Amino acid sequence: MKRSLVLLVACGVLAAACHQSSPERAVAAADPLQGSYRFEQNGWIFVHLEGPPQRLGFQHGALLAPEIADLLRVLKPFLDETTKRDWAFYRDAAQRVLWPRIDAEFQAEIDGIVAGARSKQVALDRWDIVALNALEELPSYYVPWLEKQQGKPPSTKAPGNCSAFVATGSYTTDRRIVIGHNNWTNYITGARWNIIFDLKPEHGFPILMDGLPGVIASDDDFGINGNGLMITETTITGFHGFDPAGSPEFYRARKALQYGGSIDDYVRIMRDGNNGGYANDWLLGDNKTGEVALFELGLKESSVRRTKDGYFVGSNFPVDDKLIKAETDFDVNNKASSPNARRTRWEQLMAEHKGKIDVEIGQQMEADAYDVIDHRQGPNDRTLCGAIDGVERGIPEWDWGKYFPGGTVQAKVTDGRMAATMQMVAALGHPCAPDFQAEPFLAAHPDYGWMRGLMTDMKTRPWTRFSSGMRPATTAILGGTQTGDGPKR
């Protein structure tokens, strides 16, 4: 009965298409949920989505409707408080600045997300979803650019979150690629960064990636595709620059992972129409060749370094001297800053583990909590796995004040053997610390009282293996429970 109700809702969306907005008109399948499913494991929500853009988007919106609604609920007041811009501002920028510069394929997918969420009675529209997808580049890149045009000092800064590595050749146990990443962000968003997307689009390559509900790219950017491309990144601290005539970063990142058959493909797609938003040091690997690369992409400045025997690491420091001088205010001489201290620790670990790096060592490194400045164990702003809620100095380079509730919220690792069969391991919460409990923190730090109702507890979960097409014995799906193998791909 419940499954029939889902079909009736979907058919009703189609029958009323000529009277409804374009997101509903985008859905054109008799059963838009066919082949899709979701289940939960160790705090992660695994969703399998497949088909043409409209249907893939509808599945996304329908299967993750509660999570999309919840993320929008908390993001609006969070941005209002931290950027002093209301949600109407971001919706307007999404419509004027971003939407016209997204390819029709991904516009259709976004409209499908809207239609799918609406089919589950979530009140939102196209501009909500576009603004949600741009939750990094609009507040931290477009806003300071706009303020500069208005003759005002910037009120926000480019974020500087995450610790990542990619290694190959003599640095790994089998000379194949190993890649890992942990995501640093505020705990409001971070506790909700718990989706594993298993995508089988109509065109391009299959994708396995982590991500946020309602967002078409990974956004903290860890993913693999069916042609052997392995990607991650860390953001460039102190970056400034934005081109409103360029294409949104979230759209280019998704397109590059879906259509990139090589490192060169990825670089080309990301450079094409680059708007400078969410400027990153990309760590890339090609599982077919064993080659890895560091692709630094600013606005006007970019560079590529590559090797088949070595490694690249990221902890939010820029690399290229020209980019540092032209497009950042990064202090390369402050060895105690979060990016530079973590870089030092990465170099120590790479030397220590040369020839031994595998998935297990990758997990250990992404959970490392050694402070190279104070020479002690314990997560803080200078450790690869961080927790700033216990750090009085905060991280001023990122506008994170004293005891800011932010830090590592999850981690992922894969290697060449796993990536060949579309697999990764992932862990939610602090890999280096106990559970974060929201209410005791808020009681101890009343300055963050405005986060009450937005921030939730964040449990530390075990590492879990995920693979494309996987299913538990009982798979929860929309409208009921699917047991056994379920619908075949």
C-alpha cells in the first residue's frame, strides 16, 4: 500500500506538470524511484541513485527529504548569524549569479531534487537547493567579493578545513595509490555530513562519494569513479578572489568526477569556467596508471604537480609561490598556525610510514592527534584530526573564535584495490576523540547559546566499509521495507 502511494504521488507530479513549476516538469518517469534505495549503517545514510538527471535528482530528493529539510532548517539561522546575510540574500545570488552558469544536465538534476523533496511534502524550491549546493562558495567567496565591490572590508573569510593525503609507488605497501581525507567544519553542518552517495548516472562514470543531503557534489570532496579516478582536496586558507561570471564550483566538481577519465580530464573540467569559489588544493589519483597529482586551483593562478612515486599532502596551506602572493594573505612563516603545523606533522608521518602506507595506516594518519608545536597528544587546532571546542585560542585565520564548536567530523580512506571495485572505508565523528555532546558544551560556553536547537550530539563511530551497489540484509526504502536482494541494477 505504501509503495502504491509513492507511485500515486509520483504520477500526480507528472499529471500536473503543465500546471506546476519547472522542477516538477523535470520528472518524467512512470516510477521515478525505480532502482533507488537507502539504508543506514553506523550513522551513515547510504543512498543508491540511478538514471537520467531528472530521475536521479528525484530519487535524491525523495529518499533524503527529511535530511534536506533538516539541513536547510539549521543552515539558514547559522548563515544569518555568522555572515549577517539572510537566506533571501543567498537565494537571490543562487538565481542571478549561479543558476545561469550550470549545464542543463545538472540543472535538471537539481530540479529533480526539488520535485522529489516536494513529493514528500518538504516546502522548498529551486533557489533553496542551488543556495544549499553553494553553502561554501557563496558565504566565503562571493560575499567578500561583493563587499569589496561596495568598498567595504570583508566580513567573512575563506574556510581552511580538512587534512588529506595521497601516496603511491615506494610509499605504499603494494606501490598502488592510497588516498585519505578528514573533514573539518562546524559541528552543526558536520553532524549532517553523513551521506554515502552511490550514483549511477545515465552518462559518464559511476560515482561513490560522501556528501550532504541535497548537494550534488561531495563538497568536502572525497570520491572515486568507475574509471579509476580518485579525488579529494583541502581548502586554501587566506584565499581571496571570485568571478561572478564563472561557473559554480560545486557543479564543476561534480561534472569533473562524473566525466573525468584521467587527471588531465579532471584538471581541464575544473579550470573551465572557474569562478574561484571554494579554492582548493586537489589531491588526485589515477588508478589505471598509479599516478597522483596535486592540482592547486585559485582564481587566475593554478598549477599541477604529479608523480608515480611519492606523495602529496594537504592541510589548507597553499603551495605555489605565485598564487600565495597574488591570491592569498597566507602567512608561510607562522609555523604554529593550524595549516603549517599540520603540514609538518604530515611530513613526519609520510617519512615514518614510507613503504608501509595502506588503508589501515591511512586510517591511523587521519585520526592522528599529535601536536608538533607543544609535543603532546590530544586533538586541537594543530593536529591532523582536530577538535576546536576545547581550544581557547580558536583558529583566527578561519574566523573560528575561542572554543568554536568545529573540527574533524568524519574521515574516509581508500586504496587502489578497493577503488577498483568502488569501495571505501569511512568513519563518522571524531576519529581521535570521544563523542561530542551538545548540551554540556552549550552550558559551558553560553556565547554559543544561539546554536541551541541547531547543534546535535556527534557520536564517534567505527570505520565502516562501503561499496557501490551494496545492500544490507534488510534495506529500508521509501514507502516500506525491501528485504533480500531488492530491485536489481
